[in-house]
Amino acid sequence: MSTSLQKVPCTIVTGFLGAGKTTLIRHLLENPGGRRLAVIVNEFGDIGMDAEILRGCGIAACAEADIVELANGCICCTVADDFVPTLDKLLARDPRPDHILIETSGLALPKPLVQAFLWPAIKGRVTVDGVIAVVDGAALAEGRVAHDEVALAAQRAADPALDHDDPVEEVFEDQVACADLIVLTKADLLDDAALARARASLAAALAPALPRTVGVLEAREGRIAPALLLGLGLATEAEIEGRRTHHDNEEDHDHEDFDSVVLKLPEVTDANALARRVAAVCAVPGVLRAKGFGAVQGKPMRLLVQAVGQRVGHHFDRPWAPGEARTGHLVVLGLHGFDAAAVAEALAAA
């Protein structure tokens, strides 16, 4: 078969907030194995922070045109309006990509997206090489799917009518149920006992998927051999209907349980002080994660900051471009109704 008629493989990378999807994708971009890679990034919020991080990665094989952002809502809800036209544009490029990576938002359900690969308009041109669910090993070791679920427990306790599993857990279980491979991240932060607890929690979440075999790979700092993740050739769309999820009998779903706010970050004098302020932001009840970038006085490089709970990471990722405003932004994502004013106060505190 000629190259022009071959289906372009697509890898769907799904996973909960802060699990490490962007880090994993960056590692794949740094190690393309001779492939022309393109990335579709689905964001939840007003600023495409994941797309911005990837565009500023400084990787020669990662041209700006290869990173496409979908910021009009969760990709599993806007497949027809956003995903299909984006796919059309990527496939029309000359040369077209050898492989497409699709990073879903933390709120996305993989099944509707995989089902879209059966649509007549696209099924002859692309195939799902595999669905990879990225899960937070450190959180699982503590018996939860995200770093901070205290606010969820409080919400459940305050509402006697709420007798079903919270939406965050359902999203996690649906992502795992649709996975061909699971990447257990932050394994370098876990001792043997914690790693065993994380694997036990994951096994419990996977139980409804049995007897289907799902491989589990451990990642340290997002590093896994690309050969284990790309080129699987599974054509997952052909069997996705058989993977049971919580939302199989629903026409659609909503994300009213989540809110996001975008805050400006003026130039700061000290990177560590900013990291402490971001940690304070994440201590506000209901906040799940924060990520953004800013400028440090006297430093020619942009500072990237990412936080989940009290775990805050920061590093300089690229030089500021000539004429580029040295003003950053912080995207804060949390449960519906979290105190945005308290978040702004925590960020502004000295």
C-alpha cells in the first residue's frame, strides 16, 4: 500500500489532572524515533497552558505548527465541532504527520473520542494506535485518584442526597476502562511499599475491565521508552464498544463540578518565593491544581511552574523572545465553587 493511502496512527493520552501527561508527551517529542509527530492538545480553561509549554519546549522536532490547541471545551464533548476539522488540517499538510499525539484534558472521557474514529469522514484516514492512561502513582499510593480530595469528601458529607460516587472518581475509572496501556507516573517518589499500594489501587480500578489485559508501565520523571508507547497498531476503535464505562447510557456529560480561573503573574524577584505562593494557592479548599509561567527579575529565561496539592515544581524552560511581554499567567483548576478570591489573595501574598 502506498504511504498516501495508509492510515495515520493516533495515540490518545488521557489522564487525570496533574498526572503527568504533558511531561510524557514532551519526552516523546524529544525522542521521535524518526517520526514526524504532531500534537493536538485539549485544554480546559481560558489559556492553553499545556500547548504553551510544548511550544516553548525548545525541541528542534517540535515546530509551533505541529502543536494544535483545542480550547473550546472538552474534546469528548466537541468532537464534531473541533476535533474533526483540526484533524482535517493536519492530514492536509505536506508532508503529513507520521503519527499524531492527542492529549486530552483531565476531564475528558476517552470513549467518545475513540468512537469518532469510526465516523465515515475520518475512519479511512486515521486509526487509534493505542489509548494511554496516565495515572498519578503518588496519589494512588495514598488511596485516591488526585492529590487532594478533601473537598470532595466534604461535599459528599454535606449533601445527604449525594449517595453516588463523585464525578472525579468516575472520570478516572472511565479513563482506565478505555486504556490499552497505563503509565504509572511519579514512581521515583515512591518506596516499595508505596508502589505496591499504588498498584493495588490501580488493580481495583481495573477489575471491571478484566479479563481484558491492560499493561502497566512505571514512569520516572515521565521517561519511558517511546517504542513501548508508539507503534502499537491496536486499532482500538474496532473494539471500544466492548469497554464498559459509567457514561455508556448517557447522551453527553457536563463539567459543572469543575471551575477554572486565570490569574496574571507580574514579574517576580525570586522563583522559590513564587513557588511558595503557588503552594498557598493549592491549599485553598477545592483547588486541584495550578500551572503557569512567569518572569523572574534579572533572568533571561521564562519560569515554568506546575503544582498539584503541595507538590510544586518549577524550572526555566526557554528564553523570553525579543519584544515579548515579561508577564505570565497562572491557570488554577478546582471543584465548582472554589473561592477564586482566596486564590487571588494567596497568589498576591508576599
